[in-house]
Amino acid sequence: MSDQSLAQIERTVIRCQRCPELREYCAEIGRERRKAYADWDYWARPVSGFGDHAARILIVGLAPAAHGANRTGRMFTGDRSGDFLYGALHRAGLANQPDSSDVHDGLKMQDVYITAALRCAPPHNKPTSLQLSRCADYLHREVSGLKPKVILALGGLGWNAVLKTLRELNHVIPSPRPKFGHGAEIAFGSITLLGCYHVSQQNTFTGRLTESMIDIVLKRAKAMASAS
């Protein structure tokens, strides 16, 4: 995809007004703020995708965190989930640094673009089916334009969003419908979908997702993306 085309999608996402209730919620979080971030000017808007515009690996998360990406304006930036994800991407040679604190920290992706099923932070981190539906065509446009070789879905909601997008792009979804699981893998022609437990604190703090587990998945994604 050309830089101009992907940049247009990013600009469109930032201006999105499809979910007034989410726009108000994000703005409210930005006004109230968390005590630790009292001096921050929250982004408090939809968050666009981020990364290499020629990426062969597309990572799809759930949604911006209220005091993470909703604060900083960049996916998986400013919270523990992002620390875990970008640390893993750095170990895999897919990011130039292991930290992601703000949009001016110098972080750059190599062959990876990061997006989400929902572009606004939802209350309690639980988007509704209607909100996901309203947001779905952004992912559709990213997949259609980027034409990634690998899509890495973080969590079941990300997995389901990708399957919906692939079906809309005329890929045949097997029956029964492929179930999400950590390390799950299914090929759709030139695209392979991989599953990984979400990098949420609930998963990483309890050991459900460890560094070695995500390292293995990213190693697999990188190998498939590099295959001719």
C-alpha cells in the first residue's frame, strides 16, 4: 500500500464520529484523567493504526486502553500491555526499541503494522457488537490495502474481527468456523492468520501469556512473512 493511501485511512480514523457514546467516553476520560497522568493532555479521540506502511505482518488488537493509547494517541503506547508487546517485537527484530511511552519516543516498526478491531477506548474495555460493526470497515481497508502475508490476532475478539474481514474480502472461511487459540494457525490463500493470547495485564501478570510464548508466535510470523 502507498504511504498516501494508508495515511488517508489513518486521518479518516482520527476524525471518526460513528460512535458518539465512545467519543464522549474518551473525552470524559481525558477530562478526568488518572492522578498519575494529571499533567497529560490526553489524546481522547479515535486512535489510528501505527507502523511500517509496507508491512507484511499485521497485528490486530482489541481497542485502545483508556489511559494508554487514549492518552498517548498511539496503539499500545503508555501502558503495561504495550510494554510487553513492544518488548517482544524488539526481541524479534521487528521494532527498533523495547519501550513505547509516547508518540515522540522514536519507536519504529520493521515489517509490522499495528491496529485494532475498535479504534476508541470502550468502557470497561468491553466493546459492543454494534460498536465493532461500525468500526469494521477500517480493518477491511487496512487488510485490503496492505495485503499482509501474516495477520496476528491478539485475543478472541481480534481473531473474530479478522475472520469477518477475510470473509468480506471473499476468502472462504472453513466450517466449522476456526476457533481462536494461542498458536492457532490457518491459511487463507496468500494470508495466514495466527492467534496469540492478548497482551493484557490479566494474561501477562498471571502467566497465561509469557515472554517465551509470544516470542515463539512472533518468530513464526516473521518466518512466514519472509517466505517466498
